[in-house]
Amino acid sequence: MSEVTRTVIVRSAPLSRRTFKVFVELEGMYRNMVEQLVLYAVDNGITKFTRLKAERYREVRSLYPQLPSHYAYTACQDAAERAHSFLRLRRMGRARKAYPEVRSVSIWLDDHLWRAEGLTSISMATHRGRVRVSIELNKHFLRYVNRGWRLASEARVKLDRRERRLIFYLAFRKEVSEYRPKVYVTVDVNEDAEAVLIDGVVYLFETDLSRVTLGYYYRRKRVQERYDKVYGPGSRPARRVFRRLSNNERVLKREIRWKLATLIVREAAKRQAAIVLERLGREPANHMIERIKDPQLRHRIFQAAFKGMQRAIE
């Protein structure tokens, strides 16, 4: 038997301004602790949570005595993971700055800082006492609850300032028996189609990702030409449109990848098969474009996200 973990996202109901302000203050204090811990960890080459906690816990805890003590504990976990990732990138020569930036913050919670109250609300410990928020159930959450998965003690929460909501990342765990494959399903990842060998027959699943990439490429080009004439290069309205187009493109490609991955995995599970994937290496796109001069084709290859497809299947 082995244990499997899955993460489910649920959103809180819209909060009042007064209640949401409590979580904004909490996030600010948590962010400050993580920033200081990350700087210290990178300076001293610390990648282990236990060492970082032993050296900095008391000092960080004294910064905000009004906070529950376990926020300092989870901030050490968060910072150690960020420092470990940054130091690994620096060893590979891929770090562009001397220190990592703490841009997006999700507050790490342990079993002392939160608890589920039934299926409809979550209670969180804050510097203003415990605050209870209602959550909006979704099919994904109920599917895990009804299939015997148990809610783990750790969780994360992010703030949605636009809608004044909390976004909870809840972990579910379940004991599963060992999967012993009887046959194999092989998958070859390409730009526009995925070739899958099932029961000796090759199936070609078309994705048309190149059309999606080129479509958004030409839309950005037209927007840039039009807005540069009116507002000048690098204008804020143009950047706003680019962000929206990039988000739409990312969502569409992700939906295509996940639908195809679900189909492949479902067929493999029916046959109790193992899935064999090509070993692409660390940066497959860089090797593919070494001899390609056409900028449009280079862009398509970079946007194909071959490893993204493999990760979805995994």
C-alpha cells in the first residue's frame, strides 16, 4: 500500500471589507517573515527547513508576537523551499538576480492554524483571533469527499483582492494498492498531434496547438501595430491587452492538454497499463531550435510545451 496526495482548490464566499482586511494584514506579516527568511537562507546556503527553523525561528517569531506562533513555523517551511529552488537554479546558471523575489505569496497552514468545520466553512487562526469563513463547494471537492479521501492537516491560502475572497488549496490523501502494469501504452508527444500506441494500434490525437499559437501571435502583432501608432511603444493599454491574450492562450492550451491527458490515462487504466513517455531532457525546445532560423517556427516550438503535455499525463 502507498499513499497518494491530491490538491483541490475551493474558494470562500465574498468577505466583508472588515473581515478581508484582517487577512490582508495577515498576508503582509507573513510575506515580511518569508522575505527575511529567504534572504538569510540564500546568504548562508540553507536549503533544509530544520536548519532554518533552528537558526531563525525565535527571531522571526519575535517580529510579530500577536501572530500565532505556527505562522513563523510555516514561514520557515515556505522560505526553505524557495531558497532550495533558487540555489539549484543558481548552480545551473539560470538565476538572473542575486536573490529571489517573493512575488506571489500563499500562506502555508498547518493543523494548528486552520480546521474544517463540516463541509461548508473553514476556521483560520489570525492575529485577531479565529475567523470563520464560508466556502463554496464544487464538484471536484465533493468528488474526493465522496470517494473516501481524507482531508490532510496542511493547506495553503491565497487572497483574491479583486473579489475579496480566499482561495484555499486543500490536500486530500488516500491509501491505494500498488499498481502492477500488465501491458504498456506508449505516447509520442508532438506539436500538433500525440501518437498513442494502444493494443498494437497507433491512434493520432490532433491538438492543433500550432494554429492556436499562430492565431494569438498574429493577434498580438496587430495589437502592437495599432497601439504603437496611437500610444507609442510599450504603452500601458497595449500591455493590458497582451496580458489578457496571454492568459486566454494559456487557459486554452491547458484545457487541450488536460483533456487529452485524461483520455490517455483513462484508456491506460482500463487496461491496467503503464504509460511510456519519451525522455525529453531538461530543455528540449533549446535543442530543437539550434539550426532553425525562422523566428515564427522558433516561437511555435517554444510554445508547444512538450514537457507540459508529459507532466499532465504524469
